[in-house]
Amino acid sequence: MTQLPFKKILIANRGEIAVRVIRACREMGIASVAIYTEIDRTALHVRMADEAYALDPEPSADSYLAMGKILNIAARSGAEAVHPGYGFLAENGDFAAQVNERGLVFIGPSPDTISLLGDKMAARTCMIKAGVPVVPGLEQRVTDIDAALKNAGKIGYPVLIKAAAGGGGKGMRLVHRADEMEKSIQMAMSEARSAFGDDRIYIEKYIARPRHIEIQVIADAQGNTVHLGERECSIQRRHQKVIEESPSPVVDDDLRKKMGETAVAAAKAANYVNAGTVEFLVDEEMNYYFLEVNTRLQVEHPVTEMVTGYDLVKEQINVASGLPLSFSQEDIAWNGHAIECRIYAEDPENNFMPSIGTIGSYVEPQGPGIRVDSGQDLGGEVSIFYDPLISKLVAWGRDRNEAVSRMRRALNEYRISGLKTVIPFHKAVMDNADFNRGAISTHFIADSMAAEDIAGDVDPLALKAMSIMTCLMDYKNKGAASSSETRATEIERGMWKYCGRRKSIGR
Ligand code: ADP
Ligand code: ADP
Ligand code: MG
């Protein structure tokens, strides 16, 4: 059943991923519909979309989750399909079903597939049946302590208690010894109940110093399923990725083929259509174990796009409209190396708490091999309501060394003032010896980074004072009588000049 590509798509999201989808729509000649809350009224995704509709007047974390309202806007705007991005409603099977019931197309897998794979226990069972290697552990949910102790003993401590409905790095609890089990189970269940409204938990072996390596898959409705290689996402904070790259420094052609075929088998076992990610943990002996499937576009999809040359969002839209994939497994070739740094507005000196505020000045890096997927620009507002991701900075090079040196250069060019960002943290990673050797695991930050590298080495107050002084001296020397606005710009410029100088002396 081949349909015409859509004429109009509603994007049920905000920030950089909404902007990313709008760009794909524009290239395809498809009109885009944005939604927004009051606080996002002037946000980049709203300005870039062809049409924009207001959700709740009150800023709230829940607004972009208002299914009924979003579906009414979709109907009012005449959109034929809904792209959910990631986060919010992207992995909500009920939402996908409601989109379909309204006669619209959900750009993602079927509601049944989303619901199956969203349940980590059901997903494990499905994968075991399909012969996919899973992390050793329990297939049944844990309810009684005796069974838990018996099984944990068999698996071997330490073990990880996981919430069936967990996600976003939440809902996991490490148990080192048998005498911690009872209390851990109680706490894990009550946490899961309050965070996900579902207290089902299970036990998995805790893999020591694993790598997180995931495979991008995409499938069409005609039954073609292909993989686009791996992404290494081992650099994590609180079980959430902060830096991703493709290819992985440790995956060779043989392993890529093997993991790719396993991921394709996993997708087929779940009747998967559209783009998705099969996540694996890889242990120190290079054994890989299925972790979960993310039934959506992934935050880190750009690194795959950079090395394969395919536009995953366009492919998602085409597949959802009923078209077959435009390529087969044999067509896919990997070229060079890509790295992504997630640029969060977070304060590395304050335990990476979100840094709330308005973006005062904003200049993105440019030049060879650089891609910036951002959802913010000058005057952008980082609030407590949403994820503090400002942008994703991606660098491509012919090999890993060139990608790293371009990333280092681009991080130095990036200018964001008005709030704290994790740019100093990323610079420290790019200079880290273990990172440069590719010797990384999910414990990289704890194992390989010094405290001062994580916190950054510049005292912001001293920096500001010094830069203002430098500026005033420049100003005095020039003797120019400029308006207060030019003076402000000059102060800003002086500040960055000083910042650059101090860095080059420091390193
Ligand atoms: P990725 O695997 O693509 O890196 P993340 O785990 O970082 O994805 O999550 C992407 C976004 O989705 C983040 O904003 C995260 O907070 C959100 N998210 C993921 N899973 C859930 C969940 N189960 N509940 C709520 N938010 C989630
Ligand atoms: P989420 O749904 O929150 O993304 P995942 O199951 O994908 O949860 O796990 C997220 C991260 O937690 C992994 O990338 C890894 O760092 C860590 N993790 C999960 N399971 C294990 C395990 N069994 N052993 C060691 N680390 C694990
Ligand atoms: Mg995951």
C-alpha cells in the first residue's frame, strides 16, 4: 500500500528534536505544525515551524503530555501524521493508538510493539524466545524475598534490581550482598510505584565495567529490516549518556555484523516497523547482552547520520507513509568517525544541577565537519520545566583523532553566556588520555576523570571581574565615546578574549 508522502505533520515535542524534525519536513516539502506552552512562545521550534498552536497557558512539565489537546490541535491544523520526537509521548503506546484511532499516522512503531518493548520484562522474555542474548537474570517479576535471594545467589552478586517500567536512567538499584536484598526490594518497589505508577521489578546481573553499545535499526512495512551500525554511548552520568560516537573504538567489522544481525532479529521478533535502537551492554570479554529497545528516534541519532549519510528522520517519515526503505543492508557503508557532545545547561561545579536562566549571548561553532542541532538561541530560556539540553554538538572526521580534534576546536569556539554549561566538562574529556585511547566504560567519569576536570578550572567571578577590567582598559585606551550598548558588547568580547587567553595559559 503505497501512499503519497504526507502534506502536513504535527510535531508533538519541543526543543532541539522538534527543530530537527521541522528541518526534515522542510526538505521534503511537508508543512510542519508546532505546539508550545507559554514559556516556549518564542522558542526556536515555534519560530521555525510553518504553524504553531498553544497548549496550556501555564508553563508545566505536563503540557507536552496532554494527549487530548495535542490530538485536537492535530485535527484542527489538518495534519496527517504526528512525529513524537523523543521523551514526552514518544514511547507511550496509548498515545500511538489514539493517534491511529483519529485516522492519523503515528511516526513510529505500532502501539503493540511500543507497549511490548516499553515493558523491560516483557521485552526480555520476547528476546530470550528469539534467541537474543540477554543480561543474565530473572525472567519473573520479583515479589517474594526468598525467590529473590535464591536467584541472586545463582546469578552472583552484585545484582541490579530494575523497574519493568523504568527509563531515562531511573528505576535501578544496585545490591552488593544478600543482607541488603530485602530492604532494596522494598525501596525499589516503592520508587517504581511513585516514579512510573508500576511497581513490578526484576533482577539482572550487574555487569562490571561494561560498555554501552547500541545498534540503530530501521524497518519498513514491507518487511525489510536493516541496521545502520553501532553507537558507543559508554560515557554516562547517572546512567544517562553525555557523549556518543560512531563507530565504537572497539567494534570491528565482524562484531558489527554479528551485533547488527542480532539487532535485526530483535526488531523482527517484536514486529518492529520504523526507526529504533537496540541497546546492548558489552562486557570486558566482548560478550554482548541485550538491554532494551528504545522505540523512537534516539537523542544521539546524528552520529549515525554523519557516518552513513542517511537522514533518519526522512526515512522515518517515508516508512510511516507506507513507502519501502530506499536502501538495503548491502547499500549501507560507514565513512569516517562522528562524536556527539550533549550541551546541557548544567553547572558542573554544583553536581550538574540544571542552570536556569536566559541565554545572554550565543555563538555556535562552525567550520569543517561540524554540525549543531540546537533548540535554543539568543534569548532562549532554560527553565525548571524541561530538559536543560541546549544543543547537540557533533563533529565528523576521517578518523577518530580528526573527529576529536574538531570537537575540541568546536567546543572552544562555542560561546554561551548567561548560564552555566557542560562545555568545560566536554573539553576535559576530549583532552583525557583514556578517552583518546578509546579505553572507556560506563564508569569512565569515576575511573578516568579528576575532580577538577569535572568541575572546570575557571572561577567565574574572577573571570568576570578581570574581563570587565580588561575591557575598560581597552575602552580607555581607545578613548571612544560609545553608547552603553556597544560598551556592553565590548565587555562581553573582552570577557571571551580573557577566557581564551586564560585557557591557553592553563593548558
Ligand atoms: P537516549 O537513549 O536517546 O539517549 P535518554 O535516556 O537520554 O535517551 O532519554 C531521552 C529523553 O527521554 C530524555 O529527555 C529523558 O529524560 C526522556 N525519557 C526517557 N525515558 C523516559 C521515561 N521512561 N520516562 C520519562 N522520560 C523519559
Ligand atoms: P534506561 O531505560 O534508563 O535507559 P537501561 O536498561 O537502558 O535503562 O540502562 C541504562 C544504563 O544503566 C546502561 O547504559 C548502563 O550504564 C546501566 N546498566 C543497566 N543495566 C545494567 C547492568 N545489568 N549492569 C551494569 N550496568 C547496567
Ligand atoms: Mg536505555
